[in-house]
Amino acid sequence: MHGGLGGDGCPPQKTTVTPARSFDGVDSESPKEQAPKLCGFLNKLAGKGPLRGFKTRWFVYDPRKCYLYYFKTPQDALPLGHIEIADAYFNYEVEADEGQFEIHTAGKDFVLKASNRQAMTYWLQQLQQKRWEFCNSRGTSSRDSWASPTLPDFPKGLVAKDTDAFIFEKPSESTESVRNEFAVEFASEGLVGICSSRNPSVQPPTINFSLKHLGTEIRNSMTHRRQGKGNSENRRSVFYTANEEWEMIDAPTKDLQEQLVAHELTKKPHPDTHRFSSGSAFTFDFGRYSRVKRPFLRDMVGHNKNRHSCESSSSEWVSSNGGKPSEAQHKLQSQQEEIKKLKEELVNQKELIRLLQQTLKSSQYEVRNFNANTESSNANTELLQERSMQIQALSAHMEKLGKEKENLLQEVKSLKNKVGDLNDQLGMLMETIQAKDEVIMKLSQQSCSHCDDNSYSQRVQSDLIGNKDLQELDKLKDSLQGYKSQNTFLNKEILELTVLRRNAEMRGKTLEEKYAALEAKLCQVESKYLVLLQEVNNPVCSGEQGPTREVISRLLEDALQVETPEQPEHTIHKPHPVSEYDIYGFKTVPEDDEEEKLVAKVRALELKSLSLTDQEASIRVKWDNYLASTMNREMLRSPELKNLIRNGIPHDHRSKVWKWCISFHVKKFRDTVPVDYFNVLLENARKKQNPASKQIELDLLRTLPNNKHYASPTSEGIQKLRNVLLAFSWRNPDIGYCQGLNRLAAIALLYLEQEEAFWCLVAIVEVFMPRDYYTKTLLGSQVDQRVFKDLLGEKLPRLHAHFETYRVDFSLITFNWFLVVFVDSVVSDILFKIWDSFLYEGPKIIFRFALALFKYKEEDILKLQDSMAIFKYLRYFTCTILDARKLNTIAFVDMNPFPLRQIQNRRSFHLEKVRLELTELEAIRQKFLQERDTSQDERDLLTDDEEDN
């Protein structure tokens, strides 16, 4: 079931199931083309023994894992469980209950029930479609999809254009045409989709809890309580008595609730209350569960069926006697009227008891409130005594009413017995009448004088037989239509399962071929190394030409090979794990120096091995679980999310999380501007000439020349980068453009669209960084360098003293770190992990990682005893750091405590000093310019006098 575009709409009234189309990066990045959410209420068969039955659950389909999660309510954050759709098959029986179908998985079978047959058909076809889409895309990505069966969120931005990351198999046209023949049109009628969560007719019943998932339900209830804190809407108090449930009109206060709950927990429950309450210890439930239906009076007096049968029998008896009621019937009618009067009186007495019980309970509430305050004040003792007397009087009155109620029940029971006797008498009379009727029919049949009557009876009998045949024919037609629908569905199910099995077999064969190729390559490499070792162990004479040089050159040649799209071989069979470009578009191996190529290849292999560790795999699983838990709600800032982001966001989810972080920081700006604000700025940039546009054009190709998205003027990223920088220069004319902004925008564009990258630049410049950070004076950047120098002396005193001893100005290196947030300073994997935390926590992350980089190589720097050697080492040492896990531990553990207030105080202190220094420098500059102009004028005058002489 579809929830409509944007997640708030209802499903369309008429929908046609169409086969899955092929996926690509362009289609997946457009939010307008995303499929609506499949969700809605279904009844799930659960429980064992006598407790086995259907329970209403809220089902939500997760396309990333092909799981069908089920929740107790649509507002729950944690699911009660899930069904794996990818490897399941579906079925339903025509003779089963309406809307009931089955999902069979490898480990368990699930029986579900929709509201009607139409909704069941919708669910089955949508689940078939989702399984088809997921299975056609599974196993084709570059990662091991069998170890982690999560279908990734397609990244946005420039990295989404890379076809190396995702390659999808296109189903054959013949298969799609056959699937189209089995497609069925249907109307959802609002019973499925996100709008169904607001439909009261499909809400879960009152008793809808499960002891199996008690812990999950408690956590979900606590989530509801936290989210609904301060919202007193629909809060009503429900309490139970020995006979039935009553409800307070006005909810009690929070203090009263706490006192009542504490009192009820301390006292022992009455055994009779178990019949009417779900838990004996919690007799008060403030707005958590719905009300239990009260028993009807007709259940106490008699069944409607007997009453209707009596009335119909009496009416037939009256009609058979010519419409003249007998004395027995008059007596029966009078008894029924008397019963009705007793019913009305019983209802009135019951309502009076209910009002008195409410009054009694409210008085008990007041007494308990007064008892709670007796230790602090005894001023209300007389009032309490008066209330106690009233309670006693009301209790006595209640006992009296209870006795009256019992008397009325006994009277009703006696009247019920009388009605039963009258029914027996009436039955006897009806049997007598029936016997008389049979005698009359026999006499009429024996007298053959009336032939017309005989023909009439024959026609009546033939009409009855014809009606029975028509009814039987209609039933057979309905059964035939049901079996046709079932046959169509099962044919489609068999077709899809056959195709999916064939695809799985093909993937298995491909993996076997890949394994064989890798094993063969490994054997070749081992043989080459064995030859090399043998030659090294038994060297030949210098005059002879041995195969050592040839073998070494061949090994180096093989080691320097990389995967390129232009190679004719199938990349799946190639065992080389390093591509020409990484997943971010950065070039992995340079083309110039052979030694640098070998070092870069080794670095790429180390990064690849680090990304395949068990710790990275566990982080991906944690992210999948977290995003699954936020399926029904938005992400919120929390310690859990903070720790996940610090460990790094997976490539598949980075676009989504970055967009959320930026939206959180710039919400106050976006709420004050129109929706098309970015497009308006671009229109202004096209119509009017911007002073910064010339410098922007000069810096476009110099932004990230080693990234394929910005390598040439025709690259797609160049035009997007131009638009973002021009729009930002129009928003901030006092800044216009500063070198460094181009790199910030270029990194943002790798995972975001143009407008989101623009707001990312706004968040960095206007929210994260201090004022004057990117102006002409770079005042804020200079201040941060002095703050960082103080922190280095505090966190790493040995290294700071070493720099002071050799007079090394490390700010020449770190200035660029702060200005562009480590772009082109660290390897790409570490760079994007730094940006993950930076976009969530802000500029404090730059100080943490800058100190962590120095801490990582502290011992190596301390070994250097020359200022030139130290400075040369500082220029490239960050590119040798590859272990992001170790760097994260240093930044977030070893550098603690790291309060932001300390950085702000140091910024304020150094800001005044830097401003005074800049003012003095400006005064010196102005004085120098005046002196230079004066000396130039004197020189010109002297030259004129000399010419006159």
C-alpha cells in the first residue's frame, strides 16, 4: 500500500501493478520519482493454545533490507519483529477467511489477514513487486551483498553518477511482458497507506499487547510518553471495579496520579478484579489503553435469538387463528411489557450506582490527597472527618442499592423462567396447529375435485427448485472467479520464483568463476615469488644474465595495474582490488613517477584492507539498525546518533545524514526566505555581473584537479560548483568570494545537490565559523591559529616545546587545515569521516583532529633535530596517516576533556589582541604610504629645478 508522495497522502483510488524497471543512479537520486511507502494495518496470527488469535499490527516495508517490519501502533519507534520478503513466497486459499493470506519464509510461516479481499490482493502484488525489485538489484553492487543484505540508500550528488558503485541487471523483455499479463487493477479505498493510520475503523483493538515482546512494548510506551510530554490531549483516567469499568470525565493531576499509583502498588489486589483488568497491580491506567466494552443488558436477560423466535412464532400463531390473539398471548405480551419496565428500572439503578461510585471514588481521591499532607498541616482535620462521614453514608447507600440490584436480578431471573414456561406452552400450541394443518393438507390432497389447486402447488414447488438452482449457480460462479484469481496469482508467483532462482544460480556461477580466477592468480603470484626467492637464495655470477631482473620487473608491472572502465575484460573476473578512482572520485594512483605510483598503490591497498575489517562491518550494521528504528519518525540529536557519526557514516547513507545535519543548522535561515531562494540568487547572478565572478572562474579548475568530477571544464561538477559559489556571493556581498570556499563547496557537492550544497556553505560560514573568517583580512582564521597554539601547548607540551626550540612556525601548515577543513591534507577516507563529525558538532572537531594528527606522529616529529627537516616533514606527514579508527580514538578519547566554552573564551581573548595588531599595522602602512608619496613629490620638484638650470 502506498502512502502517497511525501509520505502524507493516501494511496490512489485506482492503481495498476507494473513490473520493476531497471535501476540506475540518475533515477534513484530524484526524490520526486521515489516509490510511495508501503505500510498499513494487518491482522497477524500469533500466540499458542487458547490464546492463539489475530492481533492488529502496523506493517511497514523497508526497501533497504527487503524486510516487512510490524509495530504495535504507527507511532512506535521499535518494531516487534520483521518478515524477510526477499526469500519468501506467498499463497492464499479461496476457502479461507476473507482477506487471509500466508507468507512462507525459510525459518517461519506467517498468517496475515487484510480487511477485505481487495486489500489482500493489493498487499500480495505489492510484496511481489518489492521482492522482484530487491532481488534484481541484490548481489550486483561492488560490496559483498550476501554478508550484508541491505539494499543501500542511493547517494546523491556527484558520487551518485558513478556507475562503478552500482551495476544492476535488467530483466528480460519477455519476462516483463508475462508479468504485465498477470497485473491486476484494483482500488484501495483508503484502507491501506499512511492515511490508514488515521482511520479509526482500522485502529488496533483494546487488548493488543504481547507478552513475547513485552520489553519492546515498554520501550515504545516510554517513547510515546517522552514525545507526548506536555500534551494532555486525550488523557482520561480509567479505573476498574469488581463488576465493570468506569471512566473519569476530568483527568486527575500529575501529583494525584503518582499518589494513586504508589498506593495501588502497595496494597494487595482483590482476586475478583482479575476478571476485568489486564493487570492486578495496575488498577489505574491513565490514557494508555482504550476502554473495555461494557456488558449489554440483553446478555443478562436473554438472547435476542430466542426473543425473535418467540415473537415470530407468536405472530404466525396469531395469523393462523385468523388474527385474534388468545388469552395466553395477552399474558405473554403483559409479561414482556413488565420485563421491559424492569429493564428500564435496572438501567436507571445501574446509572445511579455508577454516579454514586464516581462520587465515592472522587471523595476517596480527595481523602488520599488530604492524607498526604497531614504531616505538614492539621488544619483540615474537621473537613476530613466530615468527608469520612459522607463516605460512610455513601458506602451504606451503595450497599442498600446493591441489595436492591440483587433483588431486581432475582426478579428478572424469575420472569425469565416464566417466559420460558410460556414459550414451552406456545411451542405445544404451535405443534397442535401444525398437526391440524397436516390433517387439512391430507384431506385436501385426497379430494381431487380441485385440479387447479394441484397445478398451483406444482408450480410453487418448481419455482422453489429453480431458485435453489440459481443460488447454487451464483455460488459456483463466485467460486470460479475466486479460483481464477488464485490461479493468476500463483502463476505469477511461480514465474517470479523461477526467474529469481535462475538469477541466483547465475550469481552463484559468477562467484565461482571469480573465486577460480582469484585462486589461479594467487597461484601465479606465489610461483613468481618462489622463483624470485630461489634466485635470491642462489645468486648467479655478475657476468651472467639471470631471470631475477625480469621477474622483479614483471611483478612490479602486475602490482601497478589498476582497473579502468576502458579495459575489455570483465571486471568481475579481475582480482585487482584497486580501481583508478576511489568511490569519491579521487585518483588513487598518479601517472608520473613509478615510485610514487607504487607508494600510492600500497596506500590504496592498506585503505582497502582497513575498510574491510570486522569493526567497519559492525558499524554498517549499527547504522542499518538505527535507520530502521527511525523509519516511522525523524532523526533527533542524541548521544547514540553522535557516537554513530563519530565512527563514520557509511557511503550509502552519507547523503541522507548530511542533508539532515545541514537542515538542522540552517533551519532558522531557511524559514525566513522563500522556497525558491537559491533559484532567485542564480537568476540575479545571470542577469547582473558579480565582482567575484571573475575570480570564481579562475579557481574552478584549480579546486580539486585530482577528482574526476572537477578535472576538466566539461566535468559535471564544474557547472554545479559555479552555481553554488555565485549564489553564495550574492547572499554575502561583504565576503563575495574567498579562496577556500570553492573547496568546501566541492566536497559538499560530492554528496549533495546544488541547493543543499549552497546551504552547507551557508552553515559553515555563517553558523560554524566566527565572523571575518573568510573576509579579506582573515581575522577569524588568524585568531584560531593562536587558539590552536595554546591548545597544543596544553595537550601536547613536549611537541610544543620541540617546535619552540627549533623555531618552527607550524601555523603555516595548519592555517589551511582550518580554512578548508582538511581538504587536500588527509586521505579521502579520513577526510569524509572528519566532515561527518564536523557537520554534526561544528568547528570544535577541527581542533580535535588537528591535535590528533600531531599526536599520531608525535614520536616521529620529536626524532627530527633540524628545523628544515621538521618543516619538510610537516608538509606531507598527514598523507601517511591511514588508520581512521586510531585517529578517531585519539581525537575523541585522548584529547578529552575538550569543552567548547574554553575555545570561545580563548577566541575572545586573542581577538582583541589581533585587532590591535592589525590596527597598528594599518597605521604603519598608512604612514609608509604618506612618506613614500612625499619623497616622490620632492624628487619630482628637484628634477624640475635641475632642468631649468
